[in-house]
Amino acid sequence: MNHFTTRRHRAAAALGVTALALGSLGLLATPAFAVPGDGGTGSITVHKLEQPAGAVGPNDGTEITNLGGARPLVAGFTSCAIENFDLSVASNWDRLRNITVTPGAAGAPPVVAEAATALTLTDCLPERMTDATNGTTAFADLPADRAYVVWESTQAANAISAAQPTLITVPYPGADAAGTWNYNPHIYPKNVVVGSGATKNGQIIGDKVTFDVNVPINPLAAGETFTEFRITDRLSSALTHTGGSVRLLAPGGAEVPLVAADYTLTAPTGASGSEVVLSLTATGLAKLDANVGGTLILTITADAIATGSTANEAALTINGKTTEGGEGPSVIAPENFFASAHILKMAQNRGAQNTVPLAGAEFSIYPTDSAATDCAATPAAGSVAAFERQTSAANGNTPNIVLAQGKYCVYETLTPAGYKGLNGGMLFDVTGENATLQVLNTQIGADQGDLPSLPLTGSAGSVALLVAGGALIVLGTTVVLVRRRAARAAE
């Protein structure tokens, strides 16, 4: 009696005891007690996931209920049996340790060999795609007591490399101490996806635009290293590239020093719509290998020179795989910006009916909350101006500038002599091109109380004062003459 026959007898004895206990309830599930050589059918369920930072669970053929947030992927899988490999024969189980499975090229069947002898794949099933929601697909009704090879025949989008083919048996040794056999094993082939987890943000203050591309250094498949790492970012024609910088952070967030020899980065040319390319050299790639779990950050700065948006997508290339349009890191909430925004300075001169342009006024422009309805008397402490020293010309206009869509507070920092300046801040709402805020200055003296009162001249009152003054002079002269005569008479 061989090993499997003995086990079948033991299983049958256990089965009889269990059947008596269950009676007529009909709850007996025979496959749970089946062993190699009992025949029947089984299944293989594939769970296709993105490679996480750590393990998702035990690799023992059981179904994992908590995947730790690992992202499901869509890929195609094919299953074949190894020809003439009968697992009802005990010695064939010992042969499994000598079997190697080498991936085929571009989704082709893998090469299966036992030592130096090639084995043939047979009874291949049609390719099955994994579900986009949960990443699973299943090969059902597989004859038991056979060895199967399951491989990724259609690679997941943006996968750096296909998952390694899986050699698995039906049944598969169970994961419990009771020695049960698993006729429905689950496998979890994973891919490293280029650009997975990468993000990009865009911020504009005044006409200064900054993009940060954050790329996590994800783990590669076992034995793989980084051989290529590139970020390509085409700016819009409304932007002029002004500079950039690169940082590498270790898994704990500590700064990893990078030197000029570790990468190449496109230098600004002064042209609009530049393509910015960061490419790591061999020494930089080695630093990535040493800091898996960390983050690479590319910062790009640009000037807005025309109406446009901070909407932008970067392309990532890792080990020969490049993200396609719509799959690279993109700015999530892009901002619009508009050209030709300016302030129009006008003057209301004393005695004039119409206003006229006024030159020489100077302004600062501060971003404010989109819900603002007015402005404070002075800018908030610590606030940063979008533009300063915007001076009105002879036509009253300050220079045309580019401003992001939104609201601003305008403060007059220099008022032309002889005019009353803007009192506090004035709200400026930018919603499109050629946004204009008119600020009116009144000439000193145009309003009552601007100047001290001057002496009145040429009026009836002044004539009366002159007559009265003359009368007093005559009276004074007469008094003097009378006194002189009286003095002489007394001598």
C-alpha cells in the first residue's frame, strides 16, 4: 500500500465519523477531505495586484481577505497543464523541486524544464482578464492531480515588467496542521507600475508658477534594480521655464544628498513651452536602489507670459516603461491665469467736470480669499505681494501683468503730490483677460476742508473796513491837532 492509499483510508475513516455526526443535515463537503489521487476537479483563482511596499499576506494558497490597500490591476492570464505529470503518483511530487519556469517574451508561454529537459504544456485555456474592481479571475473545473503553470499573457498597463509565472498544483498542500489539501488555491501575482503613487501640483503667485512632481521610489520585482529613471514635462506655451531643482528623500523623510553627477536636468532657454527633462545617471540610480520607499521630488519654476492654466501632466519612464497620456502625474486642481491685468489711475481735479489719467501712482497687489467682499486697511502681517511697485504711466495704466483667476487687494503705496491717495485696500476681482481696476484720486482742494481759509479780497466788507479805517485815521489826526493848539494857548 502506498502513501496516498494509506491516507485515503484514514480520510475515509474520518469521513465516516463526520457523516454520522452530521446525520441527515446534508452539510458534508467531500472536497475538503480529498487527497491527491482522489481525482475530481479544482480551480485556480488569480488576484492581480500592484506591488505594495510590503507583503500582503501569507503566500500559501489561501485567500487573503485583507490586502492592505494594494491596488487591483487589469491583466490577462493563461493557464496550461504540464503534460504527463500525474500527481496521483507519489514520486512525481518529488520532481517538482527540479522544475524551473522561465518567462516567455512579450506574453508568450513560459519555458518549463525539469533539470535540463524541456517539458510540454498542454490543455491551455483561453486567456482571462482580471476584473478591474477586484483584480481577480479564475480558472475553474481543472482536473485534479495535475501541475499547472499560470502566466501573465497580457501585461497590466504601465507595468515595468510582467509578473513571474506561477507553478501550482491542484490540489495544493493545505495551510493547516491537519494536513488537508486545497483544491481551490489562490495566487497573487504582482506588478510594479511605473509612476504609481506619483503626484504633481501647480501653484501660481502673481506670474510665478511652481510645479512639484513627487515620485515614490517603489520596490521592484525581486532581483531587479533601477536601470532607467526619467521625468519629462512639457510646459504650456503660456509658460517660460525659469529653473528647477531635484531632491531625494529617504523612507523616513531624511534628505539624501544629490550631486551634479547624479542627474541631468534641462536648463532654462527663455523660450515658452519648453520641455523639461530630468534623467538620473548611474550614480543617481544607485541612490534610488538604496532608498526604496523614499521619494524623488522635481521642482520646476516658470513665468506666466500669456493667458493659460497650470494644468499639466508629466511623463515617467522607469526601466524602459513610460506612462501614456492621462496616466502620468497631473495637476489635480489647475488654476487659470489671465494676461493684461492692470490698474487704471484717474484724477478728479479741482473745478473739473471730467476725470483725467494720472501718472506716478504706485501700487502693491496682494492675493486674498475668493470669498472676500472688501479689503483691510493694510495688508495682513506676513502676507506676500503678488506684485509690487506697479506705477501708473501718463495714460493712467500700470504695466500689463499676468494674474491668476481670483481676488486681490490693491494698496496705493505712493501717491502723486497734490492728490489724496486710496484709503485702505481696494478689491480687485480677476475673471478674464484685460482685467482692470480703476482707482480715482481727488486733487487736494477739490473737497471742502482740504485747505485752510484764505483772506477775502475785493468784497463789500473789505471796502467798509477801508472806509472805517480811513475815518479812524482822520479822527486820530484831528485829536492830535486839537491837543497841540490847546498846549500853545496855555503857554
